[in-house]
Amino acid sequence: MDLKAQIQLLIENAPKDGRTPQLVAAIAPALNAIAQNLGHSNYYILQNLDREWVLTTLSNRGNPQQQKQVVYAFSRLQDIPASYGAGLDPQVIATPMPVTHILFQLLALEPVDSIVFLNSNLAGRNRTSGTQVREVEIKRTDLQNLVKQVLQRNSSHAPLPPDIA
């Protein structure tokens, strides 16, 4: 599904409360701009059977107390390391999701600090795996700030609710 169709689906599935579809439409350019730079229209997200995203805790090597919670988004199923258990562990499934929907959900996922998009490049070869993987980290706070900027530029709309991002 192309990015335009993904955005339209987000708008159509937004709560019909009189405001949310307009807010989604207003932030659509920001979601679209980020999604275009990621390189794929769909990514696989690891989920448990309750459809909760699998979080990975990363620690700073120099300061182990400094941690962050990330979700990995894989451009291809075969790029998911066996250590994650997708396909092996019946409790973990890899679910394909539209990239704009992943970004939209990131806005509200409080325990998640970032989503790390892993993009395979079959043209660039690596001695060990045969592919090169480019990582792109999207921080939730950066995405929230971008959305706030977009909404402030469009301040001709109705006042924004305080909990939008």
C-alpha cells in the first residue's frame, strides 16, 4: 500500500469525534515525510499474542544505568534474528504494518523511546550475511516535537488538545 493510501486509512480509522480525523490529516505531511526517507512502505514489528509490541531495552555501555526502550522494525522477514524467536517461539509473531501506522502509534507509546527501522540493502554486499542493513532511529520525542511544530504552523485550526502528542 502506498503512503497516500496509508494516510487515508489512518484518517478513515480515526475516532469520529469531530476532531481526530482533522488532526490526523494535519499531521499527515510530517508522517509522510519521515516515511519517505525510511525506504519501505511496510515493516515487520514483533508482537506477542496480545498484539503488544516486543520492546528491547538498550543500555549505554559507558553508563549501564542509562537505558532506553526500543522497538525494532524489520524491512524483511528474513532479517529478523533467530534470537527474537519470530517463527520459532509461538508467543512471538512478526506482523507486517504500514510505516505511517507505525509512526502514528509511536506518538502515543509512552514506554517506547524509539523505533529502530532496519532496512536491508541487497545491492550492497557484506561478507557475513550477504546484505547490508541500514539502521534509522526515530525517537518518540523528536516525532512528537515535529508534530507539534506542524500543528502550530497550522494554528488556523481549532485549538489543540493538550495531550495530542
